[in-house]
Amino acid sequence: MNAYITWIQELIARVNISRGMPWFVRGVYLWLAINALSLVPVYDLIWGEDCVFQRLGQLDGLINNVVYHLVYSKRYAFIVFHGHWVLALVSVFQFKWVSLARLAVWVTGLMLYFSATEVFNSGMMLMLVMSFYLIAYNPGRNANWRWINTGVYLLCVAQVIIVYFVSAFFKLQGEQWLQGDILYFVVQTPHFVSASIRDSALISWNFALALLSYLALAYQLLFPLLVFWKRGAWIFISIGMLFHLSIAFFMHLYDFGFAMLVCYALFIPSQLKST
């Protein structure tokens, strides 16, 4: 058992936290703050006593009753919402008690998310998961705490890999993806693309759309392997950034597209020290 623990410690000791980690931390909390601020104009429609969503009964219990009261009471929902984005901005910076602020960001974010799931997509959930991991991250600690920082970093990296793996797995179950037809249907969906794109000759490029569909699927399948390939990492990361920028601007999924771009800071540069 001791030999096994020693082996794990030696393996973790070889991990070199990416120099992009500080940018990742800032990106996560800036994303959460900006995402909340973008909803200020429609805040009254989403949270509070006059929101448009159906409010189902909650199970008895202190936590459920408190959360229900905070989210659907006009006064307290206001505090939760604005406290969330203010604390997210504060969490961008590194200070002694930042972990408490980040814990509050995560808790309030969960409350806002689960009380209005119709408003958000997986971008919000991904950032909330990352913010949970980052509660324990503090580069200002002494060397004895390096294990925690390294563990947080590895969890964040693993989370991105899981996102791609699960996404690719379910795509492989879809007939439209396997036949290369998925982008053909996407470009004709008003919810995802603008009228100018739907009316263009793009939808007639069947071969190009099929090729892009297969390339997107191949990218997600190969990501866990090629992103750690030192020589081709920058090329692979650049392709991924273009991929998610296209999702953001052409499909209007700005929140998810930029959430994934934030995560790419975890993979720049290589994580393992040379032996």
C-alpha cells in the first residue's frame, strides 16, 4: 500500500501545472459574471415571484425550503442573483479568503441554474463544475499545498476530456452524425443560424457539410490523445478554438462556445516535465 501511494505521489510530482492555469481561473469567473450580467435585462422574467417558469413543489427539508424561498422571493432572489456576479468578479483575483467567495459563487450559481434550467445550456453547467473544483485552488499556498493545486488542475483537465468523450459517444449513437447529415439540418434550423446563412448556397454544399461533420466527430474522439502531443498540440488547439468560435458565432451559442475556449487554457503548454 505504501509503495502504491509513493508511486502516485511521484507521478503527481511530475505534473507541471500549465502556465495557462491563471488565465483559466480568470476566464471561469469572468464567464460566470458576464453570463449573469447578460441576463439583467430579463431578470424579472427568470427569477423572483413574477418569473415565467412553473414553480413545482419542493420536498420538505431545511435546505430545499431555504433555496426555494431565496430563488422565488423577489427580495432574496435579487440578492442571490447580484451577489453571484459580484462575487464572481471578486473571485477573478487571488487573496486570502478567495475560497469562501468562490464557494458562494458556486452555491448561488447552482441555485440560479436549477431554478431556471430552460435558460441555460451545458456551458453554464461546465463553468459551475469548474468553479466547484477551483474552490480549493490557491497558488499562494506554500509548497506543502502543491498537491491540492495539482489535483484541482488534473480534475479540470479530466473534466474537459470527459466532455469531449461523452459528446462523441452520444454522437456515435446518432444516425445523422454517422451519415454526415447533421450540419445540413443544423444550417436550416432558425434557432441556430441566421436567415442569411440559411438562404445562402451553403446548404447545397453537401460534401463539404458532411466532411465538416465527420471532422468535428473525429476531433472530439482524438482530443484526449492529440492535445498532449507536444509537437502538434498548438495546431490541434488552434483547430479546436476555430471549432468553438464557429459554434459561438454561426450557431449563436456564445455561452457554450466561450466556455470551451476558456477551458483550452488548461492545455497550454504541455503539462508533463521532461524526464
